[in-house]
Amino acid sequence: MTKGVGARLAALRAEIARHDHRYYVLDDPEIPDAEYDKLMAELKGLEAAHPELITADSPTQRVAGAPSGEFGEVVHQVPMLSLDNGFTEEDVAAFDRRARERLGTEGPLDYFAEPKLDGLAVTLVFKDGVLDRAATRGDGVKGEDVTPNVRTIRACPLRLHGEAPRLLEVRGEVFMPIAGFERLNREAEGRGEKTFVNPRNAAAGSLRQLDPRITAARPLRVYFYGLGVVSGWRPPETQSGLIKALETWGLPVCPHSERVRGAEGCLEYYRAMGRRRASLPYQIDGVVFKVDRRADQERLGYVSRAPRWALAQKFPAEEATTRVRAIEFQVGRTGALTPVARLEPVFVGGVTVSNVTLHNLDEVWRKDVREGDTVVVRRAGDVIPELVRVIPGRRPKPEPHRVQLPRHCPVCHSVVIKPEGEAVARCTGGFTCPAQRQEAIRHFASRRAMDIEGLGDKLVEQLVEGALVRAPADLYTLTVEQLQGLERMGEKSAANLVKAIEHSKRTTLPRLLYALGIREVGESTALALARHFGELDPLMGASEDDIQRVPDVGPVVAAHVAAFFASPEHREAIRRLRDEGVRWEPFDQGAAALPLSGQTFVLTGTLEGFSREQASEALTALGAKVSGSVSKKTRYVVAGAEPGSKLEKARSLGIEVLDEDALRRLLARHHE
Ligand code: IVH
């Protein structure tokens, strides 16, 4: 009987381990959860009836044993080293040059390039294939025994697949995927508990728990990338071979590593990972290049605490902490009051950031940002910097007050209103508010509006402050003499500006409509209105209902447009523009149409550098239409990785297909 039970237990354990591997490592589950639960229940039942048959590698034993009082100490037989850092492309070239010089190699060296995972290093000992001990890196010589905690990481096998060496020590990084980190923080926030600052801290905090039941509830993963002590096995000749061997034992390895050739290959990998960084499911702070051949590694050896055969090439940090000096409200073109955090300047994502928008008051309250707070600021890729979160423990004492909406406009002191249910508060000063006036003029002159070259922000500020310009039409009365009196304005630039202003008098209806700065009317709505009404007068005379008939114009936009033209002040402003000689052509004869107007794009597959939404947004901003299906009317199909049937259809219809690089080039061509 027991013999039969023993066989069934072994079979169940192997089966469950196989499903864990499929689910957590391969991301390719084979059976539904309910079926998995059934296997687990059977195993637990059998083990309860035969406790003497429970083994350490049983999946029921992932969370086992009582919480310990402290971590035991583990001395690493092979020390756990650190890596030399590189920051510039020249650092990569120098690393490669030094390696080749020392090895006396003429041609390019092969490297194994890996993401530099932002987690914490661990080392695991498998004895006869069974996980025996896991430890943190500690100071590199001595670490902490975190065996019970590592056992809870479901992606980590408790027993190696296939034939295993007598002794195998593998090293890797424990990390928390971004999705899991965000979920954990959301849950903590929901319970009113402290949140983690970043995935790395969350991973470290989760692994270093004295109660492994807590660790078990945390979404930790691990990728292995190296060896410690080994006996009874001859490791492969290369790092790339080692990674493959680890993988066949069921040890998770990073899927984004690859072998590259020479410094050039390293740099290409570095740039490609930099582009992919934001869309990876885990956080990385750089990439690691390792000389691929083990024999070469041995010849290169070590300096102090780092190998000469590896380089950690860092990305500019995307997150940094700094202090909020003040929270101020900025007044926009439509009177919207936007809270802005003034920061102690901080270098993040490759630029110095000293202001971040907080969007609106609800957002300020949600994040609970206060003056004097220490905050995490993030700037990933080319995106606008954002304030991610406050570090509550660093709030000054006594606590600063919660931010309140000012009752009066900080610029013109008119009353501020915040309609019930709306996120945005507004200054009621309208055109009497210099801030609104200034923003309106700036917008009017901007490149996509009237396109007045040389009329920059500083100049607009001076013109409005000096009362030379109150309404857009005033721009057309400016003289060289008047302009020359302004800061940094010589005769020549004044004359050029007057010329540019004169030049802007010839425009198109969509540009003019956009330039007027009607609320909710961006470029594409301006184009739709121009297309529908053909001229300004019919639009000025149209009712809200008429305006709602325009494709893509809803009731809110229609109300704003009708209200704009109903205002005597605005009608006067338009009359004056006409008087000053501003003339426009209906859109179809002019060049007002956006560069991609009339072109339909279809997206398929996964793009590395942008999400679907980002790609669609970038295209529609240039006037393109993005459609979900391919037809004869499709101008381009943009195909990312693993494209679907849309690509086949495009090919069969002879439609031009763009890859991600081609899309990038096309966007770049039409931008700025
Ligand atoms: S190799 C002797 N590979 O970076 C080689 N380390 O700065 C030592 N790390 O302590 C490590 N990703 O925590 C290596 N693909 C990778 C890595 C990696 C992240 C971490 C690891 C290590 C630190 C060294």
C-alpha cells in the first residue's frame, strides 16, 4: 500500500512542479486553476495521511516551519562580487579595448549581454538536485540565510529538472515585477498601510521577512545568471552556454539576454534595451556585458571586488528623490488653475527637473503632497517628469498644511471657481487676467496656430506686461520702434518679428480656429469645424445643435464653441483681426491640413518603444486616422512583434507595411 502511495506522491509532486514551472517561468499554463487546485488537494490529503512521507521538495512545503527570530549567517565559499559601472558609450569602448588588449585578441570578442535587474542578489545551493540553502549577498563574504523565504518563490524550483550535479550553487537576482509591485502598493494603500518606494525595496523588504508566510504572499520572481561552487559537473565553455544549461534544469533565466559581438554589439544592445526599458515587465537600471568565453574570463580575472570580464552599463536613473520647495498655482489660457510643485532641482532620466505639474487639486490630495515633503520624481524616456509619491516618513515636523485651492487668482485676484464634480478650478477673470491673456497670445502665435516665428514666451510676457498687447489683434499693430525698446531686441530682430507677424496674416481657417483658443478645440476639432462650415461666418452664426452635427463633435465641445462665438468680446476680437488684415483660406485649398490628414493607419503586433495608445495618439496628432481593420483605404499597416492576420491582409492587398523603426522615422519627419 505505502509503495503505491509513495509512487502517487512522487507523481503528484512532479506534476505540480511542472505546472508551477509552466505558469511562473514559461508564462504558459497548461491546465485551469481548478484542476491545479485538485492536484494540490490530493497531495495535501495523502501527505496528511502519511506525514512520514513528506519530503523537503514537496510543493506543499514551500511555506513551512515557524517564523524565525533572526536570520542565520552564511559564509559564501566563493565570494559574491560586484560589478564595475560604465555610464557613457566611451566606457563600453574602453572596457572592450582593455579586455582585448589583455587577451591579445585582434578581432571582436563575443559578449553575453543581460539586463541589469534591479533587485537583490541571492545564491542558492542545490544538493543532489534539491534546494538546500539560499542566502542573500550581504557584504559579499557573508550573507543571511533566507532559505524559507526563497522556497516560497513559486518560479524557483525546489528540485532541479533532469539529472543534477552533486553540488550546484547558482546565483541570480530576486526581484518584483512592476505589475506585482503596483498591485501590492494599491492593496497596502487600500488598507491605509505604508507603500514601497520602488520594486527593488519591495523585493528586498519581502525577502527579508522573518515570517516566510509574508514572503509567500509577495509576487517575487528570480532570474539566475551565474555560478558559485559546483561539484560533479563541468560547466559549459561560455556564459551563453551556462544560461542554457540553467534553463534546462528548470531554473528561470532572463528572456531578454543575448550574445552580441564586439563593443558595437554591446552598444546596440544597450540602446535597444534603453528603448524597451519602459515596456519591460520588470525594472532594470542598466545592462551587464560579460565576456562570453569562460577561458577568457579566467584569464582576465578580477580587480579588487569586481571581475575584469564584466561591465555594468548603467542607464540614467529614472527615479530620484528631492524636496518640494513650494506648491504654486499656474493660470492657463482658459483660466484653469494648475498646481505645480517647485522642486529642489534634481537630475533624473538625463535632465534636471525643477518643476512638475500636479494636474489638479484632486491629484494633489490623492498623493497628499505638501510643501517641504520629500518626494519621488520620475522621468522615463522622453515622457514628462512626474511626481510619483511622497515619502511619508520624511515629512517635516510640525506637519505642513494640506494644500488648499486659493480663493483668488494668484495673478489677477479675480474669484476662483470650481464647479461641482469638475476636477479643474478656474480664474473668472477671463481676458482681464494677464496670465490668461499671456497664455492666449502665446497659443495664438504658436507654431501650429498662427506660426509667428520669433515670438517666444519671454517676449509675449513683456508685451502683455507692458500693455503693448491685450488682444491678438494688437500684435498686428506693433511697430519696429515699439519692439526695439524691449529686452534683448535689436533693430534687426524687431524688424524680423514685424515681418513674421505680417507674414502670419495669411493663414487658413483651421489654423485660425485653433489659434483662437476655444476651450476643447484642438487641431483636429478645428479641422473638423472648418471642413463642416467651410467659412468662419456660418460657424459664428451656428447654434449649438448645428455645431453638434460636425463629425466627432459632442455636446460639451459644441457648447464651448457656441459660447465662445456668442461672447461680444470674442466677436470684437475677431472683427479686429479682420480689420488688421488677417485673411484665411478654407482648409481644402490651404496647407492647414495636418501632414497625415486623410491617411488611415492600422496597427498590429506589439511595438517595443510605445504602447498601442501612444502610437495611435502620435499618429492622430498628425491628422491620421487609426483604424482597427485593414481595407483598400488603408495607407499603412504598422507591424510590431508577432503581428496578427492584419499583416497578411495588408500583404494580400499590396498595402505598404512599416516596422517600428520606419514608424519612428515617419513620426520624426513630421514633428517639429
Ligand atoms: S553578475 C561577478 N549579472 O548587480 C558577477 N549581476 O553590481 C556579479 N545584477 O550584486 C554579478 N543583474 O545584484 C550580474 N545580469 C546580472 C545582474 C547582476 C543585476 C546585480 C547583482 C549584483 C550587482 C553588482
